[in-house]
Amino acid sequence: MDAEAFDEALGAWMQTQVDSRIVAIDGKEVRGAKNGGADRVHFMAALDHDTGTVIGQVLPSVV
């Protein structure tokens, strides 16, 4: 996956989802976990810095 293209697409999508000026996006790999396709399991979350609220969290099926 092209990291720069992913960053641009994710940033553009986030701007359509929230009004906050500062949003932190973080991804994690779940250590020791595997999905049915034997790939590593990852999830991503977005946090609104103004309120400390988790805006959304996803567990992508393909990473």
C-alpha cells in the first residue's frame, strides 16, 4: 500500500466526518492475534483532542 496515498485519503475522509481541528489517528497491531486468513490483526482509532472523545474505531478486514 502506498503510505502517502493512504495518508491523503484518510485525512480527506476524516475532514468529512468531524468538525474538530485536531484529530489524532492511531493504529495498533493486536499482538498474537490472527484472523481467518492468517494475517496480523490491526485496528485504527480517531480521537477528538478538544473533548478527549474517541470518534471512531475500526478493525479492518484487510490490512
